[in-house]
Amino acid sequence: MPTKDSEKSITFSTEDPKNWEDRKKLYVSSIASFTISISPVSISMYYPALIAIRDYFNTTQFIVNISVGLIILFTGLIPLVVGSYADVYGRRRVYIFVMFIFTLSSILCAMAENIWVLMAMRTLQSFGSSGVQCICGGIANDIFIPTEREEAYSRFFLGYHFGEIIGSIIGGLLTEYLGWHSIFWFLSIYGSILLFLIICFIPETLYIPDSSTTTIIIKQFNPLLPFKLLYYPNITLTILYNTSIWIIIYVLDIMIPFSFTNIYNLSPLYIGLIFLARKIGSIIGNSFGAHYSDYLINKYEKKKGKEESYPELRLKSIWIGAILAIISFFIFGWILEKRVYIIWPLVIIFIGEFGILFLETTTITYLTNPYHEELNTSILAIGEAITALISTIVIILTIPIENKFGIGWLFTALASLALLSNILIILVYFKGRKWRENQNINKDL
């Protein structure tokens, strides 16, 4: 717990941001939505450049995959640290710091003349980009009351999806016509603009009531605290289920540049366009998944009454997404193995991504809705950390597995893992309600 002297150095908002006028909320959230795009942009721009980077440094696909794995790992782990720190010491100073780190590391990436230096700077860059994403989530909670958050999150995710779509296209264009170094110069300029906007227009949004009228309880900085959530089986099993699905997407991302180049002889520009099938599928799947799970809940409540409703009912909606995703990626590897016409793997990628985001939207809603809003960040952070840790291991093992068994058996194994993991979500569906009723997470944390 901070001492009185340390509390004096913490600059909180002097006015509750939830009481700000709508115009101020709009411009703060709009800038935050703009800055949240930096994470998907920086990740997706990298994929079309993987072959160019491999050839430039005269290295192997295995080493390049390690660089991707490290980015995913730190993108998943850093929010545990940044989020915990910002919850104690305020958003603005951390916001400025992580964006500065992102911009500086982007410059150093552009100047890298060694693959290991590039990997180190990309890891530092992921610290900045994932930190920005985490802070933006905190800002949304700070300035909007619960009834306003659905619209606010939609605006935030609009910026995130925008970054996903343009990132791979810009990365492909820059790599093809200006070389892979140019993507990092682009990110340096992009980061500098966002840093300027944050410094000039984003005030502190973390609000602590005045101590003369309210007892102040300042949370202790403890990035390991969310790991306590793994004690609860409904949370742990749902996270592991999501992980088994997302592993497929992470492997897909590193396979697209190499496989589609080798099989279809595509340039970096067309590799960037290939990723559009994945991004568009994810956006549509995210929207449909959210609406369909709400539809099932509303239908049940109209029939049985709201008092009979319970969160696990949402999990009934995941089967559409699970079936589409698992079947799609069972097929995908063998389509590439047989070198069929390029339109078919694109269709499969779209359907598979639609299915994954369809079910993931439902499971995330299930994880966060039953608990106090202050726990939502921790639940999401630990979920991302576990997924990133396991996915990194799988990414590093991908090339040895593909070399030994082929891409068809690689995706068969991944889809089989996803199929078996449905046992976990079935347990949550039938046992989750009982588990939750015996929990006291707010007290334990």
C-alpha cells in the first residue's frame, strides 16, 4: 500500500470523468480509439514482411517464427503489469510512457541490422502497443457509466478492427515497394502522432474520491494478482477452451506468408490482401456472436422469466462457431497440401475466422458479465496471458511439426485439439452455475 508521501506524487483526476460533458467524453474516447489501433496495426503489418526479413538476415523460418512468438507472448503478458500499475498510479503517465516506448522501439526496429536486435526491439515494441491497448480499456471504464459502455466499447473496437484491416494491406504495400524497413519507419511516424495527441489532449481519467468525505482504498500494485482467478474452474476451463481455438489463428498467421508464397507464388502485397479474408471474417463473426448469444438469453428470459436466467445459457450459442471453425481448419491444411485453386483456402479462412470470433465473443461475455466490473480487466488479462504463453510454445514448434508431418497433419492436429477441448466447455455449461454460486471472488481478490 502506498505511503502518504507516495500518494502525494500520484496525480488523480480532480473531477469524476463520468460526470464530464458528452463532448469531452467523445474526444477523449475518440483519441483513445485511434491509439488502440496501434496494436493490431503493428502486429498485422509484420506478417507480409516475414519472408523479406528472413531473406534479408539470411536466417530460417524457425527463427522468424520465434520473433512472432515473442511478440505474442509479451503482448499477452504486459497488460498484467501495465494494467495493475495504471490502476494504482493513474492512466496518463503510463499512457505517455508506453507510447513513447512504442515509438522509440519502432525507430530502432527500422535501424536493426541483426535479426536478434530486431527481435529484441520488436519485443519492446509489443510492450508499448499492448500497454496502450490496456490503458484504453481502463479509460473506457473511467469515463463511462455501465449503461454507456456498450456504445463506448463499440467505438473502441472500431478503432481496433480498423487497425487490423489496414495493417496487413499497408505492410504488404510498404514491403513490396519500399522494403521491410519502411514498415517500422511508418510505425515510428504513426506512434509520434499518437504520442503528440496523448500529451496534448488526454487528461488523467483515474478518479479517487476526496478523502475528507470518503475512505480511500488504493489498490496495491500486484501484477500477479489475476493469477488467483485460475483457482476457479469455470474461469480456467473457459480460458483453456479459448486458447485451444486461438492457437489455430496464431499458427495460421505465420503459415500464410510462407505457405501462400511457396504454393501460389504471391508477392508481399498479395499476402497482405490474403489477411483481409481473416480480418473481415473476424469482424462479422464478432458481431454475429454477440447478437446471437443475447438473442438466446432474451428468448429464455421471455419464456422462463429473468429470475430464472443464468450466465451459462450463453454457452449454448457457441456450437455454431465451434462447428464452423473446427471443420474449416480440418479442411484447410489438406487444401494447401493438395495445392487447390487459391479461392478455396480464402473461403475456408473466412469461415474459420468467423466461427472462432463467433464463439470467442460468447465465451468472453460469459467470463465477464457475472462478476463485478472491476474484475473484468483482470479476467481478460489472465485469459490473454495464458493464451499467449501456450500459443508461443506452439508457434515455435510449428516448423518442426510441419517439416516432419506436413501442413495437412499440422492443421488436423490443431483442429483435433480444438475438438477435444469442447469437453471443457461442456463441463462449464453443466457445472459452471454451481461453481459460481460457491465462489466469493470479490472477497478473495
